[in-house]
Amino acid sequence: MTFLDYAVLLGFALVILGVALASIRLIKGPTLADRIVALDMMTVQLVAFAGLSALQSRNAAFLDVAVVLALVGFLATVCLARYLERRNAINREDRE
Amino acid sequence: MQSLILTTATRLLVALLLVFSIYALLRGHNLPGGGFIGGLIGATGFILYVIATSVSDARSALRVDPTNIAMLGVGIAALSGIMGAFAGDPFLTGQWLFLFAAEGEKGLPLSSVLVFDVGVYLAVFGGILTLVFAMEEEI
């Protein structure tokens, strides 16, 4: 095993740790905004995971997975933020 | 939704998504990719545009009704299947044309498989956008 292989393995371990911590926030998260940020963080970590997989398997196809995941993850966060904004606006109308 | 950050990012990202969708479509011949995922990525670009601006803006940017795009795609896919009939093969058999083919060299390979993929791309692109536009207009 070369140094790169050890580094990739360590990277995998750290990414999995990050996903575990983000999922704790996803379950506990007191507000919906916390949960959205946790989901976004998990998406970014999956992008890192795809990059590490590309390094480990020497297969560039995983990099396309990373690109698509990064672009769609951005869209998902925007959609959830818009939903949150709309819901708050409806609640405000109800209170008034 | 009015947001300066979102509209600025959308200007860059929509172009990036559309280029990547064509890239995924053309590369799907030999490597992971293809018409379906390409169409989905292209539709994602326009969904982002809808969120940043409005459905009427996205419709005028697209110029053509997405329903027509979807039907055109299905028509192209069916036409590529009929191409096999000229060679006496069953429906949807891939037909190959090797331009400038020399001894031991394949030249420029053209196939009806790519035409089918373009049809799938347009069908998925138009179908998803029809769905999203209808859902957005209802809200």
C-alpha cells in the first residue's frame, strides 16, 4: 500500500464520521433550518466520497457523479429554502 | 423569490448544467451517461431558472412548449427504430455507418443508437419540464 492508499482510507473514515455527525443533527435538529443545513452538509460529504472513490478505483466516472451531485444538491437546498420561506409567509398571514 | 445571490449563481449554473447535459448525452455512447441522465440534468438547469425567476420567464427562455419537445423526442426515437427496416433488421436494431473507413481503421462511426439517445434526451427533458411548469403554475 502506498501513502495515497492510506490517505484515501483515512479520508473515507473522516467522511463517514462527518455523515454520522450530520445525521445526528438531522434527527435532533430543533428547527427545520437545522435539518436543511444538515442535509446540505451530507450532500457535500457525498461529493467528497465520490471523489475519494474515483481516486481509489482509478475510475473517472465517479467524478461525473460528484459534479451532478454538487449541482443537484445546490438545487435541493434552494428548493427547501424556498419552501421554508413560503411556509413562514403563510404562517405570518394566518397570525395577522 | 427575489434573491441577488440566487439570480447571480443561476446565470452561471444554468449554462453549466445545460453544457454538462449535452456532454452526458454524447458521452453515454461508450461510458456512463446517456439520454436519460442528460435530459434530467438539462431539465434541472431550467428548474433552477424557474426558481430564480418565474415560470413565464422560463417559458419564454425555452421558446418552445415543453410538451412539443417531449413529443418530438418520442418521434425521433421511433424514427431511429424504423431505420433498421431499411437493412431488413427487427425494430430498434442499431444501424452503423462508418464514414471514411479504411483498411484496419473505423473512420467516423455514425449510428442510429445516438439518434435514439437524442430522442430519449428530448422526451425526458420535455416531460420533466411539462411536469414542473404545471406544478409551479398551480401554486
